[in-house]
Amino acid sequence: MVYKEFQDKKLSALGFGAMRLPVSDSIPGTPIDEEKTEEMVDFALRHGVNYFDTAYGYHDGTSEVVMGKVLGKYPRDSYYLATKFPGYDLSNMDKVDTIFEEQLGKCGMEYFDFYLLHNIYEKNIDPYLDPKYGIMDYLLKQKENGRIRHLGFSAHGRYDTMKRFLEAYGDKMEFCQIQLNYLDWKLQDAKAKVELLNEYHIPIWVMEPLRGGKLAELSAENEAKLHALRPEEAVPAWAFRFLQSIPGVTMVLSGMSNRDQLEKNIATFAEDRPLNEEEMAAILEAADSMLDVLPCTACRYCVSHCPKGLDIPTLLSLYNETRFVNGLITHMAVDALDEEKRPDACAGCHSCEAVCPQQLEIAGAMKDFVRKLAQPAGL
């Protein structure tokens, strides 16, 4: 197992994510299969994994319970447990003390090794920064009392939102968890987020390294190109090698739902094999081939000609995301916009298209975006 230095700790470079634990098919409601989870945790610990990540809302609130129960069978100094304050739900903002105590009880722990403010994004940035809720003051007090050993945050928000949070609390954050993979390097501008965190000297924790499993398989053409460069490397391993090549990455979390995934990932993290320039170019070229996006350059000529004052480049960026996967995070980002600034506010006047250097069919994109948002969100 590859290990990374983090302050006075030695962390396994592969972390065990508890958002997609194995579930039981024999019981209605897809509850967590505790027996299989215990087997996986035991295997992970025996093979060097020492970081386990859960959250208040994972598996409808049962992930913390199961992970605490399973990990509680091992010496407390043999693993690191992370969980998160559920600020993605605005109704929780005035309950930080109640929820934190509840989480300790659910996990059966006296302290958390790592604790995160969960999902900083456009809709909750203001409440997170509002001193009336006392969220940061409370969590810093818990850290002072030893009930939180390390404090950080996760973010699905845009670059500007992350920067605003860091400008307020960057000196208090010890790590940051972002969605990072070779597809989102461009699609979600993860490259700029990495550079921002490096600027603040904040170690990077990675979520969705395989994009919810979508990077576990590639087209035959892309797979052949990668195989020619590294014949011994499986397709999923390329995603992890990409992350091993990114400055500042300390922890890579993978939500593994079966023993086979766990074993393969542990085998990959037996060594650190970052990509060279040719290999990096090949993997980013594969990412480009997977994306069906409108090539907006954010010149913003369209914005000045929109009678509704829509931030069209931002909307097109979110629309491009839905063209790949119509996910919950995109729905949340749109919901964070003022109602009169969402895609359904588009008048379809085509004024924007008249000045677009890329000659994009923006009005049609907004109409299709509205249609996609009306569909249920995936992960």
C-alpha cells in the first residue's frame, strides 16, 4: 500500500468510501449488508487501508451506524474515521451541535479523526459563512477539545464559490475533498480547483475517481490506445494513475460496493506509478472523446445581449454536465440560482446566438436543458 504523509499521520493513499456499501437483496429497501461490509473492512485493514469515509446522509443515515459498528471491533488507533456535517440541507444549519453529538453516538466514537463541512456549493455558501449559525466556531471548539482531530471541507461548487469559502476560512482548513478525475479535469474545471488548493497549500482529498464507475470501462478505441502505452494496466487503474500524477493529491476515496472492486483497487495502490507526458496526453484525449459538449469559451458576448440577463456561459457549463450524466449535483447547482436566472427563463429570442463567435445554438440548448432537469437526477 502506498502511504502519504499528512502532518503527524501516515495515511493510506486509497481511502474506503462508505457511500456505496454492499446492500442486501433479500431484505426490502436495500439495507446495508453488514456481513459483506465487515468482510470488506477486514480485508481493507489487513491490506493496509487505514482511512474510512462516511457521512450523515449516506445510505439514508445508516452508513455511520454500520461503519462505526464494524470499525468498533478494531483498536481505535488502527484506523482513521471521517464523517461530515450535512450542510447540503439548509434546515441543518442551526443544528450543528445536535447533529455532531448524534454522529458520535451513531458511530460509537469519542472523537472523529477527520471531520468535514459537507458540500460547499452555491446555495449553502452564505449560511456556511453566516456567523449567526456558529458552525465554524462550534467545530473549532470541538477540535480544541480533541473531539475532531482534523477539520476540512468538501466542495461540489464552482471555482468562485470555493475561492470565496477559502478567503473566509482557508487558514482553518486542513484538507479539502473535491470531485477529481480525468473527465472532470476539463468538464468541471477541476484543474483550476486543484491549482487553487495548491495555492492555499491545502492537501487534496479525491472523491469520484472513477466518476461513479463510468471510467471503469472505455470504448474499444480508447482502451486500445491506453493498452499500447501500458499493456499491464487495467482501464480503472488509469484513473488512479492520473490522480497519482496530480500535485497535492493526498487521499483518493473510492466507494467500493463489493470485494472484487476492493481487491483490484488495493492491488493498484500497491505502487505509485504517475503518468508521463505522453500517457497524460493520451488519457486527456480519451476524456475529450467521451464528451459531447457545446464548446463555449466564456467570452460572455452573449450575456450582454440577453434581455433576461442570464449567465449563459455558466448555464452552458451545467448543461454540458447533463449531456454526460444528468446528475444530482447539477440539479443542486441549478436550484441554487435565482429563479429568474435558470434555463427556463430563456425567452428563446436568439439574441445571444447572433453574437456568439462559436455559433452555438444556445436557445435550443436551454430548451433541452429544461427538459433534462425535469427528469429524475442520477448520481
